[in-house]
Amino acid sequence: AFYGLSLQYNLLDTAEFKVNQATGQIKIGGTATGYYPTFYSAGTERMRITSIGNSFFNYSNQTIQTYGSGAYGGKVVIKASDDQALALLSSSIGGTSHVALNFTNEFVANQYNYLARIKAEPETVWDSTAANRNSRLTFHTTLNGAVSEKMRITSGGDVLIGKNALNNDDVGLWLNNNGTSWFTQNNDYCVGLNRKGTDGIIMIFTNDQATAGSISISGTSTSYNTSSDYRLKEDLQDFAGLDMV
């Protein structure tokens, strides 16, 4: 029966290869401090597992990195080269989980300097109670070197752009999942509609899928097409028996 090979230095297993005959488990690795296994093919290192549990695939370019512990424990980094990280995947139970897209790979205060990122995060303190397990998606971009949230989808299905509160007072756009929308602006028009190329309908109103009216434009004029439009009235008559003041 073959049980394995072991290389010792100062009574420590610096390298060992063992087979558990009963379970078929294969153990590769040693107990010496700082020791870690590396795997080669065609004379080039393709993978290593460090002594603190981090693993690197295609180590010369660090294409894929997984961090089992340390400052970046629980993260997976996918990189194109030593100075360009294409993606960062991380998760934290009870905290924030996110997928980040990055093209600079700069470490700042134990975090990556993101170009853009999408975060899945709890809306309340996450615990075993179903009512406390609500999460949202937030979308972040970089402007002048600073990363900030630009859009979010709440647990209730509302979409917020340029704001993060469900109200009609803060500047931004709120698309409510009940079909209502709020456009809030401080010093300018809230909604702009532009029909390019030809004159015609720019907005249509329906009731139970039946057209109830519309707004159309022609040149620099606007027409409100509705059955109650006073401009469509004919044979106008004075009110009889009423004192008009």
C-alpha cells in the first residue's frame, strides 16, 4: 500500500504527498512556516497556494486571485495583467456583497479604486428574521476621481436615479413600482419631450389600453388632442338664465 512521500528539514515536513487509502483523500503540502506549494507546466509556474490560504492562477500575470484570509479575505480578483484588474468579486455575510469592475487596480485604504461597481447590499440589519432580509442593488460610477452612487433598485422594486430616498422632494427621478413617477428639479424644467424628424404625436394617453387623448407637435406649436378641448367646440352658445359677472 502507498501512503505517501515526505521531505523533512529540521524535523518539519517542508513538502509532503500523502494518500489516505481508506478515503482516497490526497494531501499535498507541508507544515513548515511560510511554505506553500507551486504548480508548474512547460517550465512556468501556473498556480500557487500561499501559507495563509490565498491562491493565484497563472501567477506570472496573476490572472485569477482568491483570498482566503488577510486584508482581502473572501475576495476573488480577475485580472488581465499586473496593473489591470478586470473584476472584483467579494461577499460578506450580514454585510455588503458586490461585484466591481476596475481598470486601475490601485489599493486605497484596503479597498480597490473602482471605475464602476454594482453592489448588492441589505437595506436593514440582516438577521434570521425574514422581515429583516431585504436587499437592494446600487450602481456606482466615478466622476472626477470620486466614486458615488448614481442609481439604485430597492427591495420593493422602485428605481431611483440621482437620489436614494423614496420621496418626491429630493432632486432626481423616482420610478415607483405602482406605475407612478416623480421627476424633481430645482431650477429647470422637469421633463423634456423631443420628437425628431417629423411632426406628430409626442405623448399618448390610454385608459385600459384604449386611447383617451394625445399631445402632438407641429413646428413650434402644440396640440392637445382630447374630446374636452375647448378648441374643438362648435356652435358656442351663451348660458341662458344665468347672471354672468
